[in-house]
Amino acid sequence: MAVPKKRTSKSRRNRRRAHHDHVDAVNYVTCARCGSPRLPHAVCPKCGFYKDRQVFEVETESTSEEA
Ligand SMILES: [Zn+2]
């Protein structure tokens, strides 16, 4: 079985672990229809469109007033 030849120093160990808890930035693309940021390969939450097709009706203030 492979065994470490030298003890890892605190410095080296801490440098190795330093990037373990970092958070990756969420990837955003711009909606081609309304220009708002949205996640790639996902329906736009602002206009409800995906690939030039309306997937769902977007709830607006005017529609909520009618109900
Ligand atoms: Zn949109």
C-alpha cells in the first residue's frame, strides 16, 4: 500500500484545503427574449420562454388583480 514518505506540513495542508469551501459563481446567460439573466438550459423565469416557445404564463400584477 502506498504510504506518504513525508509528513505534510501545516502550511501545505492548509494551502491544499484553502479552496475547499469556496463557492463557485452561478453561471448566468442573458435571455434572448427579455434580456434578464437566467440559468442556461432553463426556462426564463421572467418571460416563461424556452427556445422561442412559451412554456408557462408569467404571473403579473394585472392578472393577480383580476383573480
Ligand atoms: Zn426572458
